[in-house]
Amino acid sequence: MADLEGLKVAKDYHVDTPFANQDGFFLKGANSLDWGMKRHLSNIFNPKSGNTVMFAFDHGYFMGSTSGLERLDLLLPKLAPYVDCFMGTRGAIRTCVPPHLTNAVALRVSSGSSMLQDDLSHEVVAVDIEDSIRMNADCMAVQTFIGADGQLSSLDNLNRVINAGMRYSIPTLGVCAVGKDMARTDKFFKLATRIIAEMGCQIVKTYDCENFEEVVAACPVPIVVAGGKKLSEPDALKLAYGVMQKGARGVDMGRNIFQSTHPVEMAQAVNKIVHEGYTDKEAYEFFQDMIHS
């Protein structure tokens, strides 16, 4: 093991310097991937903007039926024109996403926890690579706990999915979960996102934090930011605008879309920030115009 004594604290993030190894493909860290991987990533990320709007509706795998997601079959087709990628479980996708929709699919492949447990960190790989292929998944999403009791098994899950994905050219999305004993600080997220990327993930999903631009600079693959808990519409749009300005390549909004009083209009407003460069204030004005028109 490397000797940690005398280890210097990282500081040279060069946040204003573009990622260097990016000749020939528009996504950070994907230059040396094969055609199949790049094809899937081009489905997830809009090649014109280089960004993505993901819609997360996988909450039911540990929360059951939750407010705003009672009728996925009615909600998902309405949101489809305004999101690039659906993130859900195989059960929800197969039953509630019409197969003619062409949105990318981020398939949740880890599970095994529920809100009835005190610790959500002990998950298993529940979906094998064959079913991911059958579902034409564009990436496989794995919950990854750093700093929790289940860290070792969590990283084992992640690596097994990455290995399977590499065999069949399907990217892996490492979802950076926050262990219950870990603070949401830039120090933690610099550690956690870098570990996940170093394992071989092609995308990392994480949270906003102080010095987020340094977290982005230190992570050699695209970062997508989770919306987290339900915020007011202006605050959720402010979050989306802020992380995009700091280098995120997209947002994965769940509750801040499906628990909005106007989820379709909210998805449209987020899309304006991610793909058209709207500010949060411009996007909120757009949102208000849409709901009053």
C-alpha cells in the first residue's frame, strides 16, 4: 500500500484548462473508447451541446410508490421530448416506457436495499449483462458507497459491472452515494468521484458542493449532477445552472421534476439551461410563461 505519511494535499486543478486527451470525440475521457461505447455515449449526451438531461425515476426500487411517480406510464411519455436519457429499473422501463421512444436508457443494475433498512449501502448486482443487452441499455447504473460500511462490496459490484460492460461495449454510470457518516464536502467528493472514475466508469453521477469546479477538473470522465431533494423551482434551476457553469456535463433530475406541480414545464426549463445556455432566471421566466400560457 502507498505510504500516506507526508502525502501532499492536491491543489493544482487547472480549472480553466480544457481536458487534454480529447482529440476526435466530444466527451471527456472517451477518446480511446471503441465505436460501440462512443455510440452509447452519443445517445446519452447530445453531440451538439455535449450535455445531457437525465430523468431519474428509479426511486421505487428502494422507496416503493412515491409521490409524483404513482403512474409512470402516464408521466414518462410526456417528459420524453425534453429529456435525453431515462434512468430507471428494468421493471419500470419494460412496463412503462413505450418501446417506440428513442430516449437513451440508463439502466439501474444494483439493488437490494429499502427504506425499511437503516443502512442502504449493502447492495448487490441484480441485473446481469445479458438482460442489459436485451434492453438495449446505453449505460448501466451502479450505486457506489464510499466511506460506508458496505464500501468494499459496493466497489466489487461496480468493478464487476464495469468488466461486463467492457466486454460488450456498454458504459457504466457510477452513482456516487454519500455514506451516512460522510459529510458532503468537496474533500469527500474529490475522493469519491476520482475513485469511481479510476475503477473505469465512463460517467460519474454526484452532487454539487463547494469548489465543485475542482471536483470536475480532477475527474477524468463526464460528471452528471443529481438534483437531490425537492427544491423550489427557482432553486432547482439555480442548482442546474450553477453546476453547468462549473463544468458538469448534465443533470439527473428526479424529484425536482416529478414532484414539481408542473413536471413537463420543469423538464423543458431544465433542458433550456443544459442545452441552450439559459441562465436560471431566464429558465424560470420560461417556466412561468409556459405554465401561464
